Amino acid sequence: MNAQLKQHAGKLILLAIIIHLQLLLSLSFGETKSWSQIDWLDIAGEGGAVWLCLVWLALLVSVRPNGPVTNLLFGGFACFLVASGQDLLDEVVRFTPEMAWNDWAESIPMPIGMVLMTFGMMSWYREQQALNLQLQKRERGLRDHRHIDRVTGLANAQYLRKQLTEEIEQARHEQLSTALLMVDIDGFRQVNRRLGVVDGDRLLRELTEILLLNLRRRDLLCRYAGDRFAVVLPATCQTMATLIAGQLEGVVQHFAFRASNSDQAQFHTVSIGVAVDGFKIAEPGQPPAEQLLEQANYQLAKVKDQRVSVAA
Amino acid sequence: MIPGIGFESQHKFIPAHQQVLALAELAQNRGVHPDKLLRGTGIFYEDICSAQLLINPKQMLLVYKNAERLIEGKEVAFLYGQYLLPGHQALFSSAMMAASNTQDALTLLENFGQLALPLMQTRLRYDDRDCFVQFLPASGDDYQSRFLIETVVAALISVCRLLGGSTLGWRFLFAYPTPDYPEQYQVHLGDHITFDAHINGVFIPREHLSALWPRGATANFDMACSACQQALPPLAQQSLAQQVYQMLLVQIQQPPGLELVAQMLELSPASLKRKLKDWGCSYQQLLDAARRHMAIYYIRTQGMSSEQLAFKLNYHDKHNFKRSFKRWTGLTPAAYTSLSPA
């Protein structure tokens, strides 16, 4: 939180100085009203506007990283704050008609703020488009922050179930087959034990990037649970799915992971279970997404079993 | 702690650094400050680091509750479990590391488990096919202890794999209904998992028990075990709730009444009631649990009928037994059998 505020320190200090100047000027040149002259309804209304501007500013600086979009939005909100603040001061301080700057302070920042906001929103739109491109393989069409896994930034199993259900339904309608891969890291428990959870988490994150790079644009990567990832491959047949699974196994095998306390590269392998939604699994009663998940997990267990017996 | 009576929820005997430190580290790594994890317990993180602090079960359970609530992602119990065995208690872990097969590890856990897993009692039962490892939480409540159960099963499976055992044919039973993250159970424990089983435990095929582990050393194991024996006062290794449960279980045909149990523990019935209430349970609940566990065990291992079970548990007739079973599980014995095959 502190680091988050620190990157906006310049803007915040500038805003504080402006607000203080505004207060000082108004109070020293204006004439304070007596209690009976104050209209409390106006105070409540205009005070509310000031309060909301402050809330917007707080939200903005607490979530946005520094950058042009943030600066524009911040400038816009700050102008709103100055304008509505002057409006509020008007209620408790009387200004003589010669002091025209009071009117200026009320009316000039507002349109400037509007213009800044408009530019801000436009560049936000462009920024979001760029981000969407990056996020494409992590989320397909639906954004729901409750389903994001904190460690890898991928969607979790609940999201996977949702997407898989929709995907299969649509694919069956169009007579396409949907494939699902279950990717499990071999011996991940030992990694956690040997290197600790911090490095274990880092391995998961780095593998996430590797897997994402090697998927097609329409595929979806999720973190199923623990060290198991799930990949939804829309409109993909068994042959293609097996091919992709082989490619993923290959790239992971060649990925040199370095623990935080050593320069020595460590190599890991993954086992992958492949399942395709087709005519083979069509048990009535159970939802097709669950059947496909079950099938992929079963195939994965089979692959793991074979590895164990080969090693032994 | 009064010798002869199981520990209460206020007794301070759990070494905080052995149990809480790993969880605090995990929490921190997941973006939760240790102070938040310890909120409401009156414990300070600095005191834990001093490795001297003893805490009571109530504080421990509150830490678990905080962890469950604050740390995102439902895998934290499973990750934390991996730290708990062989554990940080020197005698216990050296015995565990010298175990030469799964059987050794389980026996160690049954007898001295409190040294590494203070809030869970392990009980072994054998039939022709399997060994059933039953887990009973210190509170005596199977249904409200999900986090604790998750940590313990994760600990057991992780230590067996670490030491070279196979866990492929293990079949897990959980008392509570399916949580909204069944995939965590599947990935961390394996594919044979039954929820709504009204008992917590795992069936381990007998042929797995004696398969030799590469690092086993029988002499070292025996030595470390007898050292554990001396480290642990024999009667203080279970909670009062677990102790009463055990007293009822061994005489399940003619279970002693509340007054008699109190007398055997040299307590007044009122203070026994109060002490049990402190654990959140009652004499009747423990008696129900003992009978329920018995019935379920025999249904699953021997496929006993209601008549046989009514006889075994000393009910007047099978209708009375069926009514009780329905009260415990919400199902008739027949429905229970058909819903979840052993």
C-alpha cells in the first residue's frame, strides 16, 4: 500500500498545495458568514460532491500504476475537486462582487477537468485493448475477479468448469470437438520441500508463462489445483490435442529453472492427460464438462502410473 | 494439566513455533501479514520466533480459522500439512525418518502423534483387506474440523511419499459434504475420495503397509520410539473429548453413563459437562459419534446388515438402530451403503 501511494507522491503533494492555497485565499479575502446565514441543505449537497471527488481520487491512486492514463484521470478528478470545493467555500464565505476570481475558480476548472477526463478515458480504452491482448489466453470472453488464482494469475477450477460447460455446449451445436489437457508437474512436492513454497510458487508462475507462450490464441489455460494446470482446446481433435500435449511436454523439459539461492539450473517434466469431448463419453445424467474433466484426470493418472512403473 | 485427565482447550502445551511458524510463512507468501493471521489469539509473531511460546488448542484453532478466512486459494491447508510431518519435534521426526514402512509410520502416529499433530488423534483398525486410519479431532466434532483434517491427511500422504511409500490405492473418507474446491482434494490426495461419509479417515490396502522404505532403520526407529515414550506423559496425549470418546468406544455395548464417566475421571458430572462444553461437544454427541463410527466401519468393511449392527451396538431391535442411524447421518443404513461404496 505504501509503495502504491509513493509512486503517486508528486501528484498528491501538488494537489494538497493547491487545495491549501485555495482555502487560505478564500478565508483571507472573503468574509466569513454567520451561522444564521448558512444554508445547510446547500452544504450537504455541495459537500457530498467534494466527498465523492475524494473517494474517486482515493480509488484511483490505490489501484492504478503510475502512467499517462492515471495522470490524465487524476488531473480530471483534481479539477472537479477544486471546482466543487470552491462551490462549497462559497457557502460559508461571502465574496464581494469585485473578487471575480471566486467565480473563475468555480467555473474554469470544471471544463478543463471534463476535457482531461475525456482524454483519460480514451487512452484508458486503448490501454485496456492492449491488456486484453495479453490476457486472451488467461480468460476467454468473461472476466470475473473472484475466480483468479493469486499465485499464477490464472483463472481457477470454478472458472474452468463454467467455461468448459459453455464451450462444449457451443461446440456440440457446431459439431466440433473440444479437447482438454491436464498438465501435472512431476515431483512438485519435492520442489516445495527442498526449495520452500516461495520458490515453488515461482516455478508455478514461470511455467505458467512458458505454457501460455506455447498455446494458440483461442486456447485457455487455468490452474486446476496445486501443481495441476488445465488447458481448454476449442475445436480440436484427438490428434491435434496429442500433438499440442507433446509440444508442451517438450518446452517444459527444456526450461531451466533457477532456485533463488543458486545458479544451478533445474529441469522438470510434466505428465499430461488428454481427453476429447466426442462420442466416446456421453453418459447421460452427468454434465459433459464433468465427464471431460474426469476423463482427463483419469488419463493423467494412467500416464503417471506408467512413469512410476517404468522408473521402478 | 491434571495427570489422568485429557487436555482441555485452555491448556497451554502446543509449541507455537513448531505449529504456527510454517503457516505464518505461508500466509506471508500469499500476501497476508502474520499479525492478521494471529488476530484475536493474543499471540505476537515475535514471541513465536523466540521458540519458547506454548499456546492452547483454542488459540491454535483460531489461527486455523483466520488462515481459512484470510488466505486466498483453498490449497493452504494442503501446503501447510506438508510441513507437519515428519515435523519439528526432534524425537518424533527422527523416529519418523527411521520408519521402515508405512506400518511403522502409522503405529508411530497412533502412539505419539500428539508430538507432531497435537489436535488430532489417529486410530488404526485392521480387516482382511485394509488398514483403516481414523482421524478424530480434539474437539470430537468430525464435521466442523475441515481445515484440521485437510492438514493432517496432507501431512500423512506427503510424508509417506517422501519416505518412498506408494499412496496409489488409498481411499479417503470425509465426514463433511463436498466443499466447493473438490479439485484440491483430487490433486493433493488422489482420485478415491468420498465426501458425506460421516467419518474421517483413510483405507490403506494391507499390501502397502509392509512394503519396505529405502531409508528405514529398525534399530534407530525403536530407539527413537522409546525416547518418545519418555517425552510424552501417556495419559495426556488426548483431549478430554477424545478421552471420553475412547471410554465409550471400548465399551460400546454397555457404554457407561455420564455420571460413571465423570466418576472414572474423578470429576463431578457438572464439571465434566462444563469441560466438554468448552470443547463444543457433549456426552451424547460423543456417544453418537462412537456408535456412528462403529456402524459405518462395519458397514464399509463387512457389509453388515441393520440386524447385525443392532446386535453389535446393543440396540433392542433393528428399527431402533435404523432410527438412530437416520438421526446421525440423515440416511437409512441401506441408503448410506448404496450411495457410497467402500
